[in-house]
Amino acid sequence: MRAAPPVAYPLARHGAWARLAAGLAGLAAAGPIAWLAWHLHVARVTSPAIDVLLVPLVLAAALGAARVGAWLASRTGGCLRWDGTAWELLAASGVAARLASPSVRIDLGRAMLLRAPVPGARARWLAVERGDSPAAWHGLRVALAQPSRARRATVPTAGGTT
């Protein structure tokens, strides 16, 4: 079986994935404040001082969520590269890290979420979107669909041997 041709694809920095990250950060920040407001409502604790206190808390949570979303979007810069034999993750700073074969965890057609094991470190989650490089999208999908060498070595052949 022939290996997929080399391809380099930029990681998603904006678009649907960044909005999703910002939305999740907003929900995480709003959760404790919503719990506090619900608890005060159930306990029938009402006063103007509490209402004045909740407004800055909500604003601080919204600001914090926006900053976390922007931070997450800034961390995802870089490029996923397949050179025909191995996968690499090129950081925006130019540092390359060798990856094991990435697996597709979510495929939405126009965007994918990949899990890429890093030898000797924690796995990386990588988001890619078709709009970032439409010409290379098909090549990336072909490279991701091919079985890795380790998986091919354990698959029996027609004669029953590995």
C-alpha cells in the first residue's frame, strides 16, 4: 500500500472551534454565579446589596470567559504536517514535535477534532477547519484515513499470516 502524499495543514485559530472554546469558557465561568443566584433565590434572600454584588460578578465572569477564549485561540497556532512517513506538529515558534498517528475524534465534514498522541508526553487535541486551507483539505483527509504502519503490521494478510 502506498503512503499518502505529504501535506501541511494549519491548525484552526478562529471560526467554529474558537467560538466553541469561548462558549465553553463562558459556561464554566457562569456556572458558579448561576448557582449562587439560584441558591439565594431558593433561600429567599433578597436585598439591593446582593443585587449590586451579582452584577459585577456577572461582568467579571463574562470578561474572564472572553479572555480565556482569546487565550485558547492564540494557543492553537501552528501546522500539522505529514511528510509521507511521519506526523509532525509545527508550533508557531517553529519548534517541531513528532506525533504518533492522529485519530479523528469528531468529523463535521468542514471541521475535524483530532487526538494526536505525543511519544513521552500527553496527547494533543488539534482542531482543523476546511476554510483555513481548502486546497489541502482533501490531502489531509487522505493522510488521516490511511492506517499507520503499526496497525498495518498486525492486520492478517489473505494467506492468514501477519
